[in-house]
Amino acid sequence: MAVGMPRFAATATAGALALALTLGSVAPAGAQLGSIDPATLGPDDLETIIEAVGSVPLGSTAGSLGSVGSADIPLGEGSSAPIGTPSPVDPSITETEFRGVERTRGEYQYWIVASESMQREITVEVVPSRGEGAAPVLYMLDGVGAPVSSTGWNHQGQIADRLADEDVHVVNPAGAFASYYTDWEQPDPVLGNNKWETFLTEELPGVVAEQLETSGRNGIGGISMGGQAAMHLAATHPGLYDAVMSFSGYYSTMDALGYQTVRLSVETRGGQVDNMWGPHRSGRWAENDTISHPEGLRGKAVYFSSGSGEIGPEDLQEYGGGADVQNLLIGLVLEKGVREGTEAFERALDRANVDHRVDYSDTGLHNWPNFLKNFEAGWEHIKPALED
């Protein structure tokens, strides 16, 4: 019996999830898990999944659970502490400034930038262009697990190697754990003082232009939470970004699925979601609902992709050959929700006459192997917009 099955079988007693988790071997379990419809999951199933989401640090969100309805899903007992503690507020920080390169690791530089809006220091992971002369800037955003001192675009994405032959500066802000890269209404006791939209759009570009020779062209991208934020920032600040790419993002904050995505991502990590945008359906929530106002994406190179929620060979490898049923199941449910949201976003862009490219994979759960399988396609689609 695969690792984790006894715990799940004891608690998950309803719907397709319970059936899958009572199976006794990896191969049939994979087949059954790949056919789970999130809408069939019962309350006991959801509580089990949420407890797992809260106790396992993931680079993803818990959004697809929202497909069962708009009522708040129970959080369970677990929570996932930030990977590192956000730097404390320093009232003496009254301007944004570059404070130096803290360290280097191969092609990666780790800048310390003091943020006026957040009144704290931010680590920014930078891979300067290896070409000569001015180059465009590509900002890449992490998922919900965003560590404080480095990013998944190094450790999981190996982005320096992926773009080794490209004339582009890569800039990855670190430490935006469960923040949605947005301006929070007020500081959170656990997640700190977050004014990421201001930092990314008003403060960091000036620092980058001072330290690197830039062409004036900018792109932004991300995975999961970071993909959702990248699409919002590109639509909301059309004069700043020329291109955007998102891998397994979700683009609504107002529908039931999007609401649960955001709430669970924040609250299973110890934050209080009302500290971010206030009560659900307030104006701030609506502002971040890109699917309802995608017009700001017109004229840009727009790329996004999704897996299917069906288990593929890369997924089995990622989850220990299928033995890590707990994380495999979470990744399955999340990507099924992402697929639904990606299809809805495609329809919204079509209605708004926004040119775009979207790729759907036949398999893929909510994990880095799935995110990265479409990276080259995304880069090739947005690259011309950064070179003009």
C-alpha cells in the first residue's frame, strides 16, 4: 500500500476521493486519481485535503477546491510557515535604494533593495544578460511558497540555464510568500508588510535601470500565484510591460473557485485574507479580477498554459513513483481547477479581442515539471515583443 494511504482512508469517506484512496497499489490508484472531479468531493474529503495543504509546503495554491461552492471550506488544523521570516518593518527606510549585492551563486546575483513602500529590505535574485549592450528585463514571480532568500526560478526552474543564450536580464523578487504580489490593506501579523504591486511597478524598475543597461522593454511572468499576479500586473500597468506569460495561473478573484484559491493560499499559510483586500467582493477584490477586465492586455504578447489534472509520467516521478499520494492528490485537484479557470480566461480574452496564445497539456498536475514543460513555448511567444 502506498505511503499515506492509511491516513487518508481513515478520514476520507465520501465521493470519488475515498474510492481512490482505498485502492491498494500505485498503478490503479493513479488511474482513479486522474479521473477525480473536484465537484464530487464531499466535506470529509475537503477537510482532509485542506489539512494536507496546510501542513505541506507547496509552490502552488488550493484554488480548485472552490469549485464545490462559495461557502468557506474548513481550514483543518495544519498551516505552513513561511520559508524564512519576512524582514521586519524599519521606519528609517524612507526611500527605495539599492543596498548592494549580498552574494553571488554562479550566474545569480542576490541584491538587497530597500523598499520605501514596505519599509523593509527585499532580496532580489538577478541574472544579468550575458549579451552586450542594452537588454530587456524579464521579471519572474514565484508561486505561493516563495522563499525569502532565493526563488524557485533558480532551484526548480534553472532559469539561468534556460535563458543562457538569450539577451535578457532576469529579475526574480524573493520572499513574497502567500502575498499574491499585491498591495495589502494592512500589515499581517504572520506575513508582514506587503506592498508588492507598488514595489514591482514603481520602485524596482528604477533600481534595475540604475544597475543594469536596459532597453526599456519589460516582460513579466510567473507560475501559479505568480502567474495570476503577472497577468494582473500586465493588464493593470499597460505602459510598463510589453509581454506576459503565465503557467498554471488562475485569473479570477471573484468567482467561487478564485475566492477559495486566494483565501486558502493565504490562510493555510497563517495569514488573514481580510488584511489583503478587505472583505470578499470589495472593490480591491474586483480590481484584481483580471478575467473581468482584460482590456489592458491588448497590444501585448500574452501567453498562458495549463496542465489537465491527468497524471503523466513526470507527475509520477515528481511524487515518488506515485507513493506520495498526499501531494499527488493535492496537485491533481489544484490543476483541475486551473484548467477550468484557464479555459474561462481564454474565452474572456476572445470576447475582448485580446490576441494571445494558450497551450493545454494532455497531462500534468500542479507542480514544477508541469509548469516548465511550456516555458520554452511561452518564451518564444513573448520574445519578439521584447526585442522590438
